[in-house]
Amino acid sequence: MYSQKVMDHFQNPRNVGEIENASGVGTVGNAKCGDIMRMFLDIDEETGIIKDCKFKTFGCGAAVATSSMATELVKGKTIQEALAVTNKAVMEALDGLPPVKVHCSLLAEEAIHAALWDYAQKHGITIEGLSKPKNDISEGEEEEDY
Amino acid sequence: MGKLIYLDNAATTQTSPAVVEAMLPYFTEYYGNASTIYDFAAKSKEALAHAREQIASCIGAKPEEIYFTGGGSESDNWALKATFEAYKQKGNHIITSKIEHHAILHTCEYLEKERGARVTYLDVDENGFVSLDELKKAITPETILITIMFANNEIGTIEPIREIGQIAREHGILFHTDAVQAFCQVPINVDEMNIDMLSSSGHKINGPKGIGFLYIRKGVKIRSFIHGGAQERKRRAGTENVPGIVGYGTAAEYASKTMADRAKAEIAIRDHMISRILNEIPYSRLNGDKEKRLPNNINVSLEFIEGESMLLMLDSFGICASSGSACTSGSLDPSHVLMAIGLPHEVAHGSLRMTLSEQTTMEDADFVVDRLKEIVSQLRAMSPLYEDFIRKNQ
């Protein structure tokens, strides 16, 4: 059901873990639907380059693989470049996803945005083209559920 | 990949080589249509009669009360739709449970939407049992059918069928049970248990796929569901699947004869696996009842991880199992059974069902639990839910 690339990123996920004192952290998805992604970014404040990116994911094979691929795609990129990483790009890099799993790639895109939003909030800056992620579970009342 | 460890016997089973052997002559040698009069077809007719006897004796029925169908889903559809049709003068109310197979639930929904049925879906308790008091309370003068599964396919809970049959009998209501998971796994007697109709399927007991039966007690006046020829005492049209029926009869006879010993062996392995998982993997729970469960069924939830990723990792070790997570159900919601026993979504997403067979060994069991332990810690290490939980408890 999954491409070899998806299976590779599921079985050998890249960049799993946390970043201590990360520049930005974003969590998207919810346990109800069975997918939660948390993305950690380490951003060089001078250059705006994403030096490191790590993730933690609760979810299916596709959720893990899209998280892993998303971290690969944003690492070493500028904020603007990272913002341009779409779910389509993640899917293409994984040689496609089954139709029922497309939402996992959307979640990966949202996770990047949520982490960038967190970075922007912490530093009191606005990132052009980035609006408040709607799916961030790390804020609001829902947090109490976990 | 090494040896295959197949622990999904509730999904389907291997057609046993002895069953295949019994079937083979009915493809190439005795291929005659059992509805014809020439002598050549006598073998086919004899085979049908013999298989019908083999099956009937497994549940204490008469051979003429066994009607072969295309499988468990057809049997369920037939029982429900034809009962509603035949007894609608008496009333339009059906009682079932929230944890039935979709062959029952979706048929009930169809009858509600398209045919004006009123259906009560009984709640179950945390172990998956239907409450007899709730059942009694749900009965109205319009109730024409109670349909409650014999044993649940996901969590293995065995329902109080004898008591339900008693209640149905006392109220003069027909009682159907979906016994697809229970047939030849636990003792069944249709007379002692007051069962009026019972569905079963061949491929769950090492028989072939595409064959099932509906037991219809003599006197239950339901009509044909598949219209056409006069096969199956004019109640189920279509040229009989003679090889399938022969295979089913052979499988049932063997499974019934070996039931007690097999159950004993499976229960030993089942309970060993359950106790190892619960003792050695923190934040795990058993779904379903500890005692009143199918001998071959294990269903556990491993918290903070998701079922599909667990299955993929088990698969990489050649282990076949299943899960009630949303990702494996094809929708956003986890299994309706796990929801009905009150599991929170995230716990239901982390469910794992392993169903044993006669071939499962204690070595297999230990190998699987050892691998599972590694997989669970690997997946928890990358789970944000686990991270939050640990942080909260520090």
C-alpha cells in the first residue's frame, strides 16, 4: 500500500526527537483522529536559516513518513523557503501517498507552519505569508485533554 | 523475512490442506449439478447431504434446517431482511447491540432508512457484554427480532446467548445470532440456547471462502432472499457450491471434533501472551473480558501509540495482526466496538488484535511479545503524547 520511500522513512525516520530550547515548536493534529505531529526548529537568528529540525509523531505509517520527509525538506532552508514546502512537495518527495493518507501530508505542512508561527511569536516578528495555524493543539483548552 | 506468524485468524484462516483435498474431486470428477436427475450427479447430491449433516450436528440442528449461503454477510442480510419482511404485520421493531459486525449494523440501518424499521442498539458494558435488563426493557409489543452476536470479532467477548434466547422465547420473539466467530470455537446448541437463526462462515474455521450457512429453525417463516431456482428447499436460489460446501462440512467436522483440545491449548497461549503484555509493557490494557472470551482472541491497547504503525512494524518481522485504529478502519473514527466499551479515542487508536490458530506455538507467542515490547518502546520514543504524559507526571 505504501511506496518504498514511505516505508523507508517510516522504518528509518530521519530527525526523530526533540530540540532543547528550540527556536520554535509547533504541534498539530489531535488524538481523536489518531495523528499528532510536533515539529521543533532551531533557527539561526542572524541568517534566518533553519539549522536543525526534529519531530515527534503519534500516528500511522504515513504520518511518521511525512513528518520525517518534512524535516528533511526544511533543514538548511531559510524561513521563506521552508514556508514554501507544501504538502504536495512532501508527497512527491515520498513518491506519493494512498488517497486516504493525503491528510497526513497536510498535517506535515501545518506542523512546519505551526513551528514557524511559534518562532515568530517568541521573537515578536511577522513572517510574510504566514498566518496563525488553526490546528495548533498546544494552545487553547484542548491541551488539558492530554 | 523469516517465518510467517499469522495471528489474524479472526479475519480469515488458512484453508486446511485436508479440506482442499476433500474439495478437489468435486471440481474435476464429480462436477454434476446437484439439481439434475442423471446418475452422474448423485455424487454431488450425496456430498451436499453429507456436509449438511456434518454442519447440523455441530450445533444440534436438523440437517434440513441448514441453508447454505455465500458467506456470513449474506446469512446476516437474509436473516434480518427476510424476518422484517415476513413479520412486519406483527411489528417493526428490532433489537440489536452496538458492537455487532457491520453485516448486521448496516443491514439494520438500511431497514431503518428504507423500510421503516425501528431499531434499538443496546449499549454494552466496559467488557462488551449486553445487559439482560436493558434487553428486557427494550422489548415492546412491536418487537419481532432480537439479533445479538454470539461472540465479538474484535474483543472476543462471548455474549450471554443462553439467557438472551430464554428472554426471546419467553416474549415470543425470534432470536438470531451472528455466530461467525463462535461456530466451532465454543460449544453451541440451538435448542438449549433457544436460537431461531444462526449465521456462520466457512473461512473462519479453516474452510474455504465464499461459503456460509444460515440455520433457520423449523417453523420460522422467512422466505427467500436470493430468488431463482428451487435449491435449498426453495429458500436460496443458485446452483450449489458443491466443492465449497464439501470443504465447509469437512472443516466443521474437524473443528468441532478438536474444539475442546484446541480451546485448551489456545487459552494457555492466549493467557500467557495477555499476562506477559500486561506485566511487561507499561500503560497497556486488555480489551474485552478476561474469562468469557474466545479462546483464540487477544485484544490489547498500548497507550500513546497508533495501531497502524504497530502493525507495519510487526509486519516487518513477518507477524500478521490487526488493529481497531482509524487508519485501519478506513475512516477517521476508531472501531465502533472499542468506542462502545468506552475507550477514549487515543486508546482505541492504539489497539492490537491477535487471533491464534491451532498452529500457533508458545515460541511464536514469546517471539511476538518480545518484538512487541521493542516496537512499543520505539514508537513511544517518538510519540508526542507519551512525551506530554511523562512531562505531566514528573
